[in-house]
Amino acid sequence: MNIKNLIGETLEYIDIDEDNNQILLTTKSGKRIMIYHGQDCCENVRIVDTIGNWNNLIGKVIIDTDEEIISSSDKDGYDYRTEINLTFKVDSDTVISKWIGESNGYYSENVDIQEFSVYELLKYFG
């Protein structure tokens, strides 16, 4: 799912599980969007910081979103690092969720943004 699809949605509920690096957004229209990383093998993708307060977004319409991805590797090209900044703006507040992904370059270091049904959320994320 493209993060821009959240523009115009009103956030009703936000659940952040930093231990499992998952953010669940529920909108007034009934959408359930999970922000996470689908672990493959030998990569590490995690939430490292949040700028702003998620609770300030509840009940407000998202007016803009952005996904900034900055990738780099060591000088030999063996260790890869990706910084992902997800920005959510409402009329009076902004939240930036900062993620870091690291791998040997073979595995994805990206953040997954996916809409799930309630059944799928329970099945995949317990």
C-alpha cells in the first residue's frame, strides 16, 4: 500500500508495539493499516525514534504523508543500511516514525505498509 493512500482518512485508533516493531493504524472508514517489516532471514529492521505524539493525530484527518528512504553501504559494499522516515501530518500536528534497516544487501530493509482485515491481523500478528 502506498502511504499516500492515507491522505483524507481520519485516524480513530493507533497501536504501537515497539517490541515487535509494528504500528497499527485504524481509520474511521474501517481501514486497518499495519506498518511493519516482514522478516525474511538475516536483516534487522526496527523503529528507532518517533518525533511527535501519535495521540495528537487521533480524530483528525491526515492531510499529508511522506516516505523518505535513504540507503547507504560501507565502502566495500557488504553492509547495507536504510533509513526510513514516515511522516503523517494533520492540520495542527506532525508525527515522524523513524526506522533503520540493516542487512548484507541481499535482504530487504524496507518497511511494509499493508491494509489487513481483522481476520488477517489476528492470523499473521496474533
